[in-house]
Amino acid sequence: MTVKSFSNILSTHDHSLPMYQKIKEHILEKIAKGEWRANQKLPSENEISAELNISRMTVNRAFKELTEEGYLFREKGAGTFVAEPFQLIPFFELMPISKELAIEGNPFSSQVLRLEKAQDSHKICERYFESRDNESLFFSEILYKNEKTPLQYEKRYVLTTFAPHYLTQAFHKACSTVYLQTLSPILSQKHTLEAIIPNKPLSQLLEIPNTEACFKVVEILLIRGKIISYAEQFYPASRYKFHSKI
Amino acid sequence: MTVKSFSNILSTHDHSLPMYQKIKEHILEKIAKGEWRANQKLPSENEISAELNISRMTVNRAFKELTEEGYLFREKGAGTFVAEPFQLIPFFELMPISKELAIEGNPFSSQVLRLEKAQDSHKICERYFESRDNESLFFSEILYKNEKTPLQYEKRYVLTTFAPHYLTQAFHKACSTVYLQTLSPILSQKHTLEAIIPNKPLSQLLEIPNTEACFKVVEILLIRGKIISYAEQFYPASRYKFHSKI
DNA sequence: CAGTGGTCTAGACCACCAC
DNA sequence: TGGTGGTCTAGACCACTGG
């Protein structure tokens, strides 16, 4: 790649934008115009820094950011390449139930059905916590309502060591998810979304006919990869829809 | 801030991790432990680089990345501070079915059940296209399979003016969504996700017992706000789960 | 004013890759 | 083996902030 692809970049003495920004925009323009196509190799950091008479670190910053933004990909020892154009992938947000109702300004109430030390913690640890230790667990069953309409039934296990005061909570202002999130700033989480047909007790709890489906959300909370809570949440599908963002 | 907050970082000669990573983790740990709280000021880049006897650029990279990740915020001329803990809102991606199977390296086949000019376009325009004009529409019914297992049933209406060659497509390599996306670079889209219990014809098509729920996705494709396609897609819930990307 | 972060330089060493 | 990107250094100048 000996072609001078960057020579028409504005002079180094134009300080309206930082140099790495100018490089980024120049590259994006080439890609947008189709001048550089997917999987095509870009000039190396050394070539560009030599051509523009700037430091390699500056070129590196431009390349690194464009890579993080998904426009390029890099291979150690090989080079930097134009990435495949990406598609708009729609996604659905899932907010904690209390947060969601609060945002919409709806009243929120919770009915604690059970809140106790778990009996069969050994089995639960093995099944849901990926742990062979018999760790001590709390168990809760909560029904969250919008005004008087059930919106979510949740059963949850929590490590007692993580949330020692869990049993004293009323979950009046915040749902269990939000409560646990406040306990640690470094909580991470995984969710799985399924669709199910509720069994009879569940449909009675949620006050829906058993001809109606439910969303089932499995929520796993982790700290540095260790599971500290496992929950299953059920939403009546008639009262809950996901709308895509983007 | 004269306290030596970083002195217990592993020696510079430990090359198991890049230095900026070690700094990042050290900072995250302090935040996690509550040692540094929200809005608290961190030592400056200069202080840390002096204390650890490393370059300021290395500290800068750690700070910059933690800021991009939302853990810190910075103010020019003032300093670097711990950010408010943020809530992780999980979201679920919905990829076009052919793209999803391609990524997972699965075989993909499609069975076109119907592909024709729509009969009752006037009603359809009014109901789904927010249009009182009687615009000409194509109609398709397609069953997408992974190997021989049905994965998605889709019915779709498309403006004939947008996709004049729609009837000649076989949808062997790309599903209808991807085909339509290739026709215009400025397509936007809206999706709605519901859970339903399938009726008998649908459960037969998808080859599932009628005790099993389905995801129903409504996909609306638009160009500059004008709807050009309306589709309903049904996924058997037993064969399809959404996993959150945080 | 002194200190801060934002940017940039002109080198350097390394692991990795293609040849 | 020579080129690539990943990382790091020891300086530097600037605009901006706070006291």
C-alpha cells in the first residue's frame, strides 16, 4: 500500500479538531463512499504516521476507536481491515419492574408471599448457583402489582452472605432486583427470556385465564463471575409487550 | 491526595497483564469495596504515574477507558471522580432469522407457502400501513427451518412499489427481512415482542404441541416514516430463547 | 496562579503473522 | 525475517479549572 491515501487531510496546523478525529472522519468517509470495501486492508499505522508526519500513537488512537466502534477490525501481525457493514439489530430492554413502573408514573405495590431461609439449599446451590458447596440461601416469593393488577410474580434465591438483611426488606419502594443492585456497585447480570404457558397456580396468582401465555425471565446476578442470586420472573403476556429500541 | 493508594499494585515487572489493565482493576476494586465512593476525587494522572513510576499516558489510558465504561467521570482542569453507580439494563437482541442461523453456522432452509399479490389490500393498508390509499401489496407466507425443524413462521405484506421483484425471490439464502434490508440503505424498523398461545393451524405448522407457547414478533419496516412492510413472525418458545447482552 | 485532563511526539520492546 | 499491532516511555503544549 504505497498509494498516498491521506495526503488530502487538512494541514496539521488546523487545530479545529484533534488530529486523531480528522483521521477517523477521513477513514469513515472512504468507507461510506465505497472507496474502501469490507475486508480491505488499510495502510499500516507506520505508513500513515510517516505520510502525515505525525506520531504513530495518534494514528493508533484513531484506529483503536474505529475498531471499538465496529468499523474496522485488526489482526495482530497482519494488519487493519474494513469490517463488514453492520446491520441495525433491534433490541428490547428489560427494566426492573419497580423502575419501569416508576418511570411511567404508575403506582407500584408488592405482596410478599414468602420470605425465609431456603430449606433445600444444597440442591438449589447445585442446580442454580453452579456451586457444590452447601451455601446458605434466602428464598422469596413476591407478587408485584400495578395498582391492583398483578404484573409480575417472582421467586428468588439469594446468598445470605451477599444480602444478610434480605429478610427484613418489604420491597415497597424497590423490587428485589433494585434492592440487590444497591448492595454492590459491581454487580453484573444475565437474563434469559422465554415464553411459556402458565400452570394453574401461576395463572391464578397472575389473575389470567390459562389460555394466556407468559413471559418467563431468568435473572442471574453475579459478582466477578460468582452467582449471588437466581430468580425467575413471570409476566402475563397480555399486560406486557416489549418494544424495540433502534 | 497524598495517600499512597496504588503502592500495593503488583510490580511493574509482572507482565501477566498490561499495566493499564492492572490500574483499571485496582480502581474497580476500590470502588467495589466502597473505599472510593460516588463523586469522590481520584488521585490525578500525575500523582499516580509518579507513585508507580510509570508514564502518565498509561494512567491516562486506564482512566479514559474506565470513563468510557461509565465508572468514572472527568472534568477538564478539575480532576477525575467516581461516577454514580449505574443500573445495568439488560436487553435482548432480535436478529433476522437467516442471519442468526448463519452466525451459528446452522443450516437454513425456507419453505415458501404463499407468495402472491395481496387480495384485500385496501383493508390491509388501513389496518397495518396507516394508509387510506389502496396501495398495491405483495403477500408472503414463509416457514423457516433449521435443518428440518421449523423455527419461524412468517406472514408479510410489502408495498409492491418498494420491492417490485419480491415475487421472484426464493429466500433460500436470506430471509425476507434481510432481502428487504438490502433494497434500501435507509430502512428503519420497529419491532414488538409478545408471547402467545398458538392456535391449531399455527402449532401444526411449527410442529409443536398446543401446550407450548410462542413468541410473536411484529416487524414494521419504514422509509422516512412511511411503512413499506408489515410482518408477523412466530417462534416456537421451546426452540428459541433470548439471552441478554448487557 | 498551580494543577488538571486532552492531546501529541519520537522513540522503544514485544508477540504475533505472513512469507 | 520483516512488518504488524499492543503497549509503554518521558517528555511536551494547550485549555480549562479552582482558589
